[in-house]
Amino acid sequence: MGIFNRVKTIVMADLHELLDKVEDPIILLNQYMRELDEQVEKAKETLGHQLYLEKRHELLVAEASGVVAKRTRQAELAVEKGEDTIARMALQEKLQQEAKLKLYQEQHEAMKQQTLALREQIDTLLEKYNELSNRRLVLISRAHAAKAQQQLQKVVASFSTDNALKGFRRVEDYVQQLEAQASAASYFIPSAPTVNLEVQEAVERELALLKESK
């Protein structure tokens, strides 16, 4: 394990220990995401450097290939003109460039394989980054919802209906007393005299007789 990995392991261990101690572990999610952001940035830099090297070797291959073709043509022209010395010099450089070309081609192929492997690692890293980023949002949302519910429960628990119930009971007793007093007062109201129809008819007859006698 390299020094970077050992330091990272120690830091992560300390971070997990701190996570167990803090009252609100949600605040450490930002720290985790910052670490992932740093890894993503390093991956981008590494890929950029890798693509540069791959492109550089591609140019070396093209350059060496061009020199080989050029020296081959020069050797052919020298042979046609009977200039063997020039032909030998051209062929010698051609062989040297062919050796370089083979080396460059091998290195370029290795570079492409390394780039492919690096891209796969970065894809995995980005997939994990997106997954954890989404989980962070979900966890924060759930935490906020849970805290809001706790606050609501505290508010509900603080409600007291005792005073209201006592007040309603007092008003109810007062109304019952008023109703009882009204009912009792009705017994003391004098009732209208009962009218006897026979007596009233007799009175009317007597009254009529008195009027006739006048």
C-alpha cells in the first residue's frame, strides 16, 4: 500500500470515528462529497495526461512511418542512379527508423489499452459518484422530514386542553343554573282564572233580564 493510500485510510478511519461521535452525522455528508469531488478531479487530470501521451505516441508513429517511407524512396532513387553510398545511408536510417517505428507502435498500442482501462475506471467512479450524490439528497431529505415530524410532535405534545375543558364545564354549569332558575320562577307566576262556561252563560242571561226590565 502506497503512502497516499495509507494516509487516506487513516483519514477515513478518523472520519468514521468522528461520525460515531457527532450528534448530527448528516453534516459529514458534504465532507464525503468533497472527497469524491477531489477524486473525480484527479481522474479528469489523469485522463487528460493519458490522452496527451497517447496522442504524442500517435504523432511519433506517424513521424517515424513518414521517415521510413521517405528513406525507402531515397534508397530506390539512389540505386536507380548507381549511387550505392547514398543508398546505403538511406537504408541504414530506414532500418533505424523502422526499429523506432516498431517501438512507437508498441507503446502507442499499450497507451490505448491503458486509456481504455482508465476510462472504465472513471466510468465506475462517476457511476458511484452519481449514486452517492443521489443517496446524499435522499438522506438529507429524509433527515429534514424526520426533524420536522419531531418538531411537530413536540408542538402537539405541548398542547393542553385542561383549561379549555374546565372553562366549558364552568359555562355549562352556569347555563344549567340559568335554566333551573327560569324553571323555578315559572312556579310563582299567577295562573289565569279558570273560565266556567255555564256560569258565564247564566251571567249573560241575568244581564239580559236586567236590561229588559228597565
